[in-house]
Amino acid sequence: MPFTVTGAFDDGATYSVQVTGRADRPVIGSHRAAALVELHQGNPVALSPTGPVRTVAGEDEATVLAVLREFTRVIEEGPGAPRKARVPG
């Protein structure tokens, strides 16, 4: 189910994208965010600070979101976004 993500890159540039769950176009709305996801496809990424680790794939919304969380500052995730695992304590 598609959902939106709003965030900012390290240089302060902001973005808003729709995570589509499509292998051919994982995110729509920001060329820079799309390039970031494309750059990391096929590489491992932790879905949360405590894991698990999965390979980034365009059709896997959780791994696409994990890339955005790891390499940008995610400000807001829209309804339908996969949730991070909670660390007890």
C-alpha cells in the first residue's frame, strides 16, 4: 500500500515522496530520494536499530523506508508506513 514520507537531507534540502512498492519506481516525488534508493538497491539495510537486516528491493516498502531513515532525517511517515521495531527499556 503506497504511503508518503517527508524528510530532509544532510544539507537541509527537504523532500516529500510516495513510496510505491513498485520495483520499477520505488519512490515518486523527489529525483534525489529516488536516486538514493536506487543507489542502495541490492545492498543490506537494517529495518530498525536492532535489526533485522534485509536486502534493499524497490518492491519492498520496508527496505525503501529503511534506506530513507538511514541516509536522511525522516520527519513524517504517512498512514500505511511499516513501523520500526521498538527497543525495550
